[in-house]
Amino acid sequence: MKYISTRGDSTPRTFSEAVLEGLADDGGLLVPEALPDLSREWPGWIGLPYPELAFRLLSHLAPDMDPAKLERCCKEAYGDNYGAEVAPLTRVGEYQLLELIHGPTLAFKDVALQLLGRLFGVILEERGEELNIVAATSGDTGSAAIYGVKDVPRVKLFVTHPDGRIAPLQRQQMTTVLNDSIFNIAVDGTFDDCQQMVKELASDLDFKRKHKIGAVNSINFARIAAQVVYYFAAYLQTEGAPSKRPVVFAVPTGNFGNILAAEYARRMGLPIAHLVLASNENDILPNFFQNGVYQRGEARATHSPAMDIQIASNFERFLYLLVGQDGQRVRELMTEFKNNGSLSYAPPEDGKWVALSCSNEKTLETAAEVLKKTGRLLDPHTATAWWAMQQTDHQFGPELERIVVATANPAKFPDILKQSVPQDTAGLEHPKLKALCELPERLFHLPPSTEALKTFVARGIELGAEGVFLQAKEKAKSHG
């Protein structure tokens, strides 16, 4: 198993090399040359504990890793860090709910990032190297990344987020971690600004090599690989598994990594009949699947802030599949998008994909409706997927199991949900989140400038977070 770039750089990388490289030197994303066919093997995985399931599947995607070390990473990632099962499937009303909300930051990003942090630790120790990770978050990636790597030696993490555009509890989950290796940066702009800064920094090859820059966003394929596992886990929990009875997944979608993992699982042999892509009012992805035009717009602030995205990084990996893994064609299309703010390509016509955009109003209505009918409170992102499943349900045969992917604990969004559900609703508070309000925060501020980010990262590598903070404090005092 080798990894190559979506934009034509066919230099073969091992999985370990791809994990450290993050973004390819030609600006593309790293992908497997070919996905393994697990259709004969996965039926034998029913009943396996989640760490063992993860090890079995990831062994196919990371054959260069020492099996004992990979197995240890899986056991540590999905052991004591989860107070419940990693990805339980529960019946809620007419649908099944895949709960990916039981990790240390109560969001689905934990599933991948708890593993990625441990992979970094093993690989860097073997190589005697250090890594400086620069990331962008629209809400949950940042805190999950921080909790995944904060205690990993040889790693520093710089996380940018759009100032004032994430939920207060999402911010506090990041800024209350005061490790000297963790830098939280509020950018005066949108998530797309943050993401663009990170990509441009990673595309500066001299800077990237000099400062040993890596990625923890879902541009890092290890994130996607880890997410593939929970689709297999979900299917193996369905009634009658492993009967190969097809299923439908509805997935809240912003940066496209979560639903891309489902597509990879399908191509690896899991019987997924349809994928329902649920977006919010930032509808660049539904527009593509409906009319074949991927066109950047102005990012809107919505009730599901982690999906307030107009440029979905992992869409490029999907585009690579659509064009028959033609790297040169992807390069042309992404250049067209960069120059014109849009690209055109025929969307899949096999009926396996449906994409919808859920309004703020429908998000709140759905959360209230599901609570009233089932007693279960959904977070705003999961509510968009539930709504999308309801809208498309009639298109699917009655024999298909419907699974809605739950991506965050609703207690992370109390101010939003209180607009539509009773104030005393169980689930609006969580003791882990409540405790954050009493903790001190550390936060740095930057303009939406790649050069400003580069300067900050270089200084942070040299001084550490505490050193940069004290330096800024002294500078502010002198300007008094």
C-alpha cells in the first residue's frame, strides 16, 4: 500500500510518511494508490471490540507499521479515553443513531484524533524527529486535536479558528489547555480564511521543511482512515449483520472528511446503498451534487457552526475518484477553482448520493421535534442529518436500514438549542463542559494573513506557548 497525491505527484509514500507529510508538495492530498477489497474479510469481524476492529482494518491501510505498535495505538486510543462504547448504534424513533460523541471532547473528531496523536508519537519516536502541526478548525477539530496530541512528546500544535464564529464551549475546550506545546489562535476572519492560511503555509515548501510542518486536519489521510472504521462498526451492529443487507447513512457534512470515509468504506466492500449529505445554509456541496457546479460563496454563520464552510478540503479526494484517479485532471480542475472561484464537473449519477441544505429554522424545528417524539436531544449538526434523512426517506427501499450519524454532544451548543427546546431539557449541560467555565484561558490573535501566521509559528517553535504569551504581555505593557 503506497500513497500518492491527488494532483499527479506519483512519488510513493508509506502510510507513516503520509502521516507526517500531511499535504503533498504539489498542493494535493495524499490518497492510497488503491483501496483494499475487504468484502470477504469484514463479515468475520462481527462482535470484535472496537480497538480490535480498528486494528484489523487499519492494518490494510498501514502495512508499513509494526503490527504490535499499531495494535497498541488502537488500544490506547479507544480504551480509557471513552467512558462508553466508541461508536454505539442506538434506536431513536424511526432511525438508528450512530453515536460518535463519547470521546474526551464529546465530538466525532475524537475518534480519529485520539488515534492520530498516538500514531504521531510512535512514528516520531522511531525516526527521532519532531513535528509542528498547523491546523484550522471550525469548531470541533481543534479541541479534539489538542486532546489527541497535548501529551505527545516531540509535537507542537498551532490551531487557528475564526474569532467569534465558534460556540463558546468549543473555544473553551481549546483555550483552557495551557500546555506549552499548544497554541490557540483566533483569526479575524472566517474558517475558510483559516483553512486558506494553513494550506498556503504548508505549500511554502522551504518553510514547511525548515520548520517540520505537519497536518492534523482531515487533509491528513490518517484522519480519514480512522473514520472509515466506525462505518464498519455501525454496520456490524445492525440487526442480522453480517447479512450484507444494504444501509443508508445520513452524515452532517462540512469539510467532507466524514462522509468521504463512508464512501471509502463502500468502495472497500461495505454494503452502503446510499449516502445522504446534510449541509447547512453553506450549500456549496449540495449545489455540486444537484447541478455539477462547485462554486465558492460567502460563508454564513449558522446554528451548526462546524459546517460553516465554503471550501471543503476533502472534496478534492472525492473529485479524484470521480475523474478516475487522474491527477492531472484534478490539478486542472483545482486550478480552475482557485482562479475562478468555481469548477464544473458531472456529479455522480449512480443514485448513491443525495445532498441537501438545511436551514437554521429547520435545524431548530428538527431538534425540537425529535426531542418531543423520542425524548432524545440532538445537537444542531446531527439535526441537519436527521432532517435530510426525513426529506429523502421515501427514495429508499423499506428493506434498507437508515442510520443518522451523530457528531457532537448537544451540551456543546446550549445557547443555540435553548431557542427551540425547554430550558430544563436534560442534555443541555454536561459536567465536563461546565467545569471549563472556571478555568483560565490562553488565546492569541492574528489577522487573516499567511505571513502573520508563519511569523507566529516560527516564534512559537522557538519560545513555546508560555514564552510567546509572556512576550506579547510585555509588549502590550510597554505600549501601555
